[in-house]
Amino acid sequence: MPTQIVVAGAVINGGAVLVAQRLRPPDLAGRWELPGGKVADGETEAVALARELAEELGIDVAVGERLGGDVALNEAMTLRAYRVRLVSGDPHPRDHQALRWVTADELGDVDWVPADRAWLDALAEAL
């Protein structure tokens, strides 16, 4: 069975990155992540990420280069992050509890979901 790819977007704007607070599952609720979702059959990772961010946040984005390395979520799922530029729209949480912009100095103060911690150095560098 092929590995399911899950993509996450580092929406960077003016020296800050957009992070989203999870509603579920219970063990991750209240923690923060880079928003994104699963790549559907026939989609490229960039197309999937743009679709997920439009659905979850109501924004139009341009997907750029990879950010950091792959993160194995489990035996069947791999998480990948990309740098993303906000093209239009004002982000609002449709599938999250809250959104906030975080600067490089604040990255360490965020209660991240465990998988996204792997990208903190790359995020700090990108900011």
C-alpha cells in the first residue's frame, strides 16, 4: 500500500507564520500546527495544499519550495511542509479552533503538535 502524503503550509507574511489550533482528535485538540491536509488521488502536493488551505482557511495561496524534511506520522502516512505565499483572502478558521501569526522569536513558545516540531529550525530560518 502506498504511503499517504499529508501536506502542511507555512503561510509566511511579513516575518510571521500562520499557525492553526486543532479542534480534534482529543489528544491533539488545543495544540498548534501548520494547516494543511491529505493529498487526494491524482493531485500533486502543491494542488492539494492550495485546495486544503482554501477549504480550511478561505485563502488563495502560491505554494513554494519544501520546508524541512519528511516527517513520518505512522507507517502509512508521511507529512511534508511547504513555504506558502498568501495571494488573496483573509484567513479565518473553518476547521480549527483559532488562528494566529507567530514570529521567529515566538516559535518556541507555541504548544505545537509533536510532528510539526521537526520544522522549527527551518521555520525560524524562513522567517
